[in-house]
Amino acid sequence: MTPSPNVDLKIEVDARYRRRVLLLTLSLLLSWFILTFVFAWFAEPLAQWQIFGLSGSFFMAAQGILCLYLLLIIIYAAAMHYLDKQPDRPNTPSAD
């Protein structure tokens, strides 16, 4: 028995949604890696910059990185909210 076109469409929609979520997650993980390790690696050159009267490396370690982590969380929440509202999002079973 061959699967109906409806089932094939549902599988395709589900795969497209999962690819988008995976791409979002991987891009945000890459951003996290860059923020965490690249700024730490270049702390000495950052010390030459002044941000609000503090050296750049101190500012990034004390405040900047935490603010950027919070921004990554906000971006993830907003993007997932957008993806969940898309008309081609797969139907999730309801708990009745």
C-alpha cells in the first residue's frame, strides 16, 4: 500500500521545520563559541580599547559577554516564536 500524498507532505513539512530549527541552533552555538573563546583569546588587544572608561577586556569579561549571551537567548526565543507561527509548521499532537 502506497502512502497518501498527505502523509508525504506532512513528512516534508516536518523535515523543513526541523532543518530550520537545526540551522538556527547551530548558528547560535557558533555565535556562542565565538563570543566565549575568541574574545578570551584576544583579551590583550581588547585591553587597548576603552569602553565606558574601562579597558575593553575587562568590560567584555565583566558585562559585555553576559549581555551578548542574553541577546542570544532573546534571538533564539524570538526566532522559535516566529517559526512556530509559520503556516507550514508540523502539527503537534494535542494532549487530550
